[in-house]
Amino acid sequence: MSNKAVEKKWEEPVDDSTEETIAEEFRFKPHRLERVQPGIKKVGVHLYLDEDVLAHFQQIAQGDGAPAWQTLVNQVLRKAVEQKGTETLTGKATAEIETIVSSEPFVSAVADRIADRVADKLKRKTIKKAA
């Protein structure tokens, strides 16, 4: 191994907001460095969203001065929590579930599936005993 000193070359900082060789998507955007509110800890999560919902937030995030789409989703969720909108959503979902569960076609479809599964299990048991 060589003990040569590595020559360090000073390069002037580049203003990447106007540098033409840097793709727009990789340019530094200071507005995206939003300060986190004191006392609030960010937690990484893996979340599945509908494609159209994700596309909506990503489209908004492409605007000048707009925060990242993840920040937008967080802001919308925070507003819903602060407005106690989750209670309304839960109540609405419960009402929809009750409507579906009490419908005759749904109950018949569930009963048919249960009957098919029970019949399949009985057939398997009969085949095992015969063998």
C-alpha cells in the first residue's frame, strides 16, 4: 500500500437549483426541509394506498413550494384526527357493514361458502378413512 498523500482539490459549491446538468428531481429543495413540531416523533410505517389516492398526493407534491407527498398525507390525517373525523368515519363504516351483513344476498353467499367448505372437509375425511 502506498503512503502517498491524497491531493484534495477544492471545488466551488454548485447552486443546484439552477445547475442545468442536475435533473430537476434531484435538485435540493429547501422548502422540503420542514421542521418537525417539538414533542412529535416521526415513525416509519409501511402503508398500502389506493393508486388513485397516491397519484393525487404525488401530483400535488409536484407543485412549486409543495411539501413531499408523505408530508401531505400526514397533514390530511392530522387534520382528520384534530377534527375528530375518525369517529365519523368509523360510524359510517359500521353503518355500511351492518347494511351489507343484513342483506339477504350476502347472507346467502356466506352460507353457501360455508356449506361448500364443510362438504370439502367431509369429503377429505371420508377419503382418508377409506385409504
